[in-house]
Amino acid sequence: MTLHIETPLIKSRALSLKIGRTVLLKLEGLQPSGSFKLRGVGFACEEHKRRGALRFVAASGGNAGYAVAYAGRELGVPVTVVVPQTTSERAKALIRGEEAEVVVHGASFAESNAYALSILGDGDAYLHAFDDPLLWEGHATMIEEIARQTERPDLLVCSVGGGGLLAGVVEGLQRTGLGDIPVLAVETDGASSFHAALKAGAPVALPKIQSVATSLGANKVAARIVALAKEHPIRNCLVTDAEAIQGSVTLLEEHRLLTEPACGASVAALAHVPEYFPDAQRIVVIACGGVGTTSQQLLEWSDFYRLEREQVAVSHSDEVHSPESPQR
Ligand SMILES: *Cc1c(COP(=O)(O)O)cnc(C)c1O
């Protein structure tokens, strides 16, 4: 028994038609904690319990903290989750709903993380959100499932925050003898810490994260994925916030799935596949899920960007069709 479940891999007719290639979606949002995080976190928590951990401590107001809370309740181990002051009431309520203690400390993730480390006592196990080989080993199980569920894909698409998911995906590919299948690693423009790390040749701290895809907002990636980029075919792709939101809207409208823009980003990246991998015909997208976005929030964002597009369209049509319009 594992804490995570085996998730479906479905063919997306809508997305396949849209890009003219076969698109399959690995539905990680169906995990009981609403994201793929439970694979790695569940695996790590079970291991820590075996080693005698009496409490799990994590720093995350997002899907990682929620997954640790879920795992702790299931395993009968108390959990403390330290979250920054910016964390929404809804996120805190979700974590408390899993019977975990929520401690609000610090203005940023870095501050709450430092505090979480400072309160660790004997018998406490610390769960990182992305930079831990135990997590990667757990995340890799999704690739073992994919290898059983379908014939060989020729491209995997996944989102990158701190890089735990990417490290797990590559580990899974290597473990199943699929180590030559390339990965398109997707970020939003305002959370492009992997992009920066690839450019610098090592993880670098971004001065600021600014994206609706908050689950991609690790300001510095794990060194592991920079190393992996040298031994595995990985290409990095950036999408805009508007594209990421549209990706989530597509999952909602075509597949009745509510996801965060962190997940929509990978769907949006499909439009860019022909530039990066012109020959890829059979593509698996890790639909990583996420509990942080309500349907109302998603539709508000979507309306915002639709209005913005319409305004741009109107101003362009002024220029093109109304030569007598006043000079700007
Ligand atoms: C955590 C998370 C990511 C990013 O995963 P990393 O392991 O940090 O790269 C993407 N999407 C969702 C929904 C997440 O919860």
C-alpha cells in the first residue's frame, strides 16, 4: 500500500486536435492531496516513520505542506507546517483540515523555512518541498505507471518549480529503460529559476518571483536538475501567465479538471512543442494538479487576460484601420 494512488493516463482528443499530435494526460490532480506531491512526500514520510520519526515538519503554504499534512494523518504521525504570512486562509484551513498544526512565521518562504529548521527537535523529520532524493524516488513512480499504461511516448512535458518533479520524472525514465525520451521542462516567465540556472550553469537565486503560478515560485532550483540537464535531453520552455491560465481553463472546459496555473503551464507549452521537438508525435503531459486555485479565481484571471487581449486588439485595429484617428 502506498499513500498515493495510481492515476489514469487519458488521451486528450481536444489537445491532440489542437496541436495535431497525440496528447496524453497523466492526471496527477486526482491524487487524494490534489497534486503529484503526494508521491514523493508520501514515500519520504513512510521512510521517516520507519526510521522512527515522531513528528513531520515542513515549510510550505502550498501543495507540499498539504501533502505532508495528509501523509501524517494517514500514518498517524503529528505534523507541523510553517507557512509565511502571505498564505491564504483557505490554504491554512486545508492544512488544518488534515489535523496538522499550522504555524505562521516569516514574510517569505525563506523565512518560514529557516524557522521550520530552527524548531526541529529529536525525533522530528524535516520534509523539503523539492530538494530531496526521497521525493524524487517517490515522484518517479508516475513514470513506472506510464510505462505500463501506454506504448512508448516520444516526449514528456512537465512543470518546474524547484525541480523535484523534473528530477523524479527523469529518474523514472532512467529506471524504466526510457532514458532516451526527452523532457520539455516548463516554467512561467515570472518564475523562471530553471531558465536562470541553465544560463548560469548552476542554481542562482532569482531576486523576485512574479507569477500567478505560485507553485512554480521556488526562487532557486535544486542543483540536481542542473546536473541532470547535462546527462538527459531536457529543454526548458517559458510560457506567459496568460498562457498558463488558458491551459488551466482548457483542462477545466475540455476535461472537467480544476488545476493551478502551475499545471496549466504544461498544457500551454504544447503549443510550443513544434519549435522544440518537431518530430514528437506521442506526447505525455504530467497534469500535476494543485489545490491552490478555486474555479472562481481561475475564471477571474481568465476574464482579466481576455479583457486585456481585447483592448490590445482594439488599439491595433485603431492603428490599422483608422489612419485619421488622433495621433497618440
Ligand atoms: C510543487 C508543484 C509544482 C512544481 O514542482 P517542483 O517539484 O517544485 O518543481 C508544479 N505544480 C504543482 C501543482 C505543484 O504543486
